[in-house]
Amino acid sequence: MTNRKYILNKEVAAKKLQRMAYEILENNIDEKKIILAGIPENGSVIAKTIQKILGDISSLQTELISVSLDKRNPKEIVLSKQMDFNNEIIIVIDDVVSSGKTLLYSLKPFLDYQPKKIQTLVLVERSYKNFPVRPDYVGLSISTTLQEHIFVEVNDNEVTGAYLV
């Protein structure tokens, strides 16, 4: 499959993730702790990468959890860890936002609490949405047709690229 139209390679993806980690720090400068909630599979890999970068560049304490849901029929949303999310900073992380549906539904479990702030992060944002979701942190924003799809490649817990089909 060498006919892939790559929009991000490994090095550029790494730079985008590094930049987003710095943005998280800037937007949460007075915070001591944040919760990174990755959406499996690729969102969880991105969340782990962001956690590692934040650990390398700051003293910000991070907790990593996952938000699991059926992306096509998101009736049941399951958190990997039950905890008190009141007054917490939560960043929900996924690889690509297309319609906004997955990100919107992934916020649902946190709405039973009173978080201090909920933010969203995606590596790639598509230009159209069916749901009112605008990510707070975006690695790359791209205009696509409705027929095109974006795939983020992950290998050994590392983002290795993203391409258009």
C-alpha cells in the first residue's frame, strides 16, 4: 500500500504532540494535576505520549485513564477507572475528529460530576462536524471530502503517521 496520501509522518506527528503538550501547560499553568482520558486504541496511545512529554517538560501530575465506547453506537461508555472527577481538569484525547460524535459521547461519564474544566485533544481534525465539538488542542486541521477518511498509524505505542484514503 505505497499509494497512501500521508498528511503526517512520524517526525511531524511527534512535533505536533510536543507542541500540544506545551499548549496544555500554557492553558493549565496554575494546575497541579490533570487527567488524560484516552479513547482506545489510538487516542490512548496519544494520551500516553502526551503524558510522557508532560512528565519530561514539567512537574504537572498526570493520571491516565481510558474512555471506551462503540464509536458507531455509543450507548455504553466505560471508564477504565472510577474516581471522583469533581474539581478536576480532564482532557479527552482521540486520534481523529470527524463528525464530533465520539468526542461528544465520551464526555458523558464526566457530566455526572462537576469537573473544573474539560478539554479535548485530537491529532487530526477534519473540517466538518455533525456535532457541536471543537477540539481545544489540534495537531493538524485538514479539509477533506465526506468520502475521504483519515487513518492514524500506531506501532509499538508510538504514532508513526497519518494518511488520507
